[in-house]
Amino acid sequence: MSASAAAIPQPGRARAFLRLVMIEHSVFALPFAYIASLTAMYEWDRAIHWGRLLLVTVAMVGLRTFAMAVNRIIDREIDARNPRTAHRELVTGAMSVRHAWTGALIALVVFLGAAALLNPLCLALAPVAVIPMVVYPYGKRFTNFPQAILGLAQAMGPVGGWLAISGTWSWDAVILGLAVGVWIGGFDLIYACQDVETDREVGVKSVPARFGVPAAIWGARACHAVTMALFAWYAVATGAGVFLWIGLLIVAGAFVYEHTIVRPHDLTRLDRAFFSTNGFIGISLFVCALIDLLVRGLTL
């Protein structure tokens, strides 16, 4: 870039950063943090505390943005060698590493600030939530099971959402967090199948690269069966009503559909499974959980 070009303001940097971190995909993680937060509010005083819910939103988006930015920064050389990811902003030069780090650190400060405003326990545990976000992109370099690290990172959301409201530990939130972690980890087994040949060529470790695509698909099916069992356990543990159980039936149907359209030798509809089905699962379960809590006495 020439000196004159560098001197010209670049309003597209913010837009490029939002594309880099796929900010719109925050919708996948937020519903489960909301379910945990609202359930904690129901058990606390049966009233929705909108200010706290806003802080939960800010914290979740901040942490996820940080995690995605760090993931892209650490993986940029691997992404450059993969035709599927070679168009990403850090590979094409649409975003510099320096600006990506700037955005990541701003997101981290936002997350820590929101945690501090929620309660002392959230702030004290905030670094614990950050660790797996940083470790995950390195996971594919030293283990064939990086999806387990991703699952642990995703499990933090519901646990943090509950802590944000109650300020105390909850095993009910851990059950929901495990359900979410196993769900996302299971789907990532499927998602990694599309890169199996490239991963083997460049030395990236994953279940499909090590054990083959069929094994990864069956592993994902097992994960999603466990997810449903954990969701049911959470419903029982929190005394859920009929509407949450209806939501679980909807989720079960979505899982069946997902595994019907994605097969070991047919990954052509994988994007539909990821972007459509997974988004549907989170939003539909949140809506059913909210209705259930309102019917049981949660007040707006």
C-alpha cells in the first residue's frame, strides 16, 4: 500500500472486521445464554431484569468476537492453503493482522467490562472463559479431537449466563452448558469433513482426517443423541413445563433432519445444516423456553 493510500481513511476496516468474525453468527450462541439467564431470573424473583440481560448480550458478543478474531489470526496460514478458506480477510489482505488484533483486544475489553458490571464472580471467572477460546485454534495442531476444546468453549455461554444473574454456581447451568458444548462439538465433526483432504495434506489434525468421514458422521450422531439426553436432563432439573418439552421435540426433529441431509458420502447440503438448521435449533428452543417460563410465572 502506498503512503498516500495509507493516509486515506478506510471506513471499510470495521466492515471487514465484522466479516472476519462473522458477527451475524452470534445468534447461534446467544439463545442458550438467554435460556440460562431467564431461568435464573425465574428462580430468583420471577422478573426479567433487562439491564442484566443487556450486559449478558454484550459479554457474549464481546467474547465470541474475540474468539473468532483470534481464531482467524492464528489460523491465517492454514486458511491460505485451503481453497475453502483462502478468501478470508486476513488471507486476501482486506484486513491486516494488526487491525485484527486491535479489534480482538477491543472485544476482549468489552467482555471484561460487561463481566465487571455484572458481579464479582463473573469478573473473577472471565479469564477462565477466555482460555479455551485461545487454545482451540491451536488444538488442531496437537490433538485429533479439537472439537472437544470447541465444545468446552461453547459450554461457557449458558454457565456464564446463569452466573451473570445469580452470582452463584449452578449445576443446572452446567447441564445446559454441556448440552450446548456437545451439540456444537458434534456438528463441528461434520463441518470438518469438508476439509479432510486439505487437512491431511497440510498436517491439520481432526477426527475426519485421522479416522475418516464416516467415523466423524457417526461420532456427530452420537454427540447429538447425548445432547438430547442432556437437554431432557436440564428440563427435569429445572422443573420445566410442557412448552420446553415441545421445544425439545422440535430440536429432536431438527437433528433427525440434519443427519438425513448430511451423509458420509454426500456433504453437498452441509451449509444448509449449519446455517439453517443450527440457527433454527437455537432460536426455536429459546422461544419455547421463554414461553414456558412466562406461562410458569416469569413477568416482563
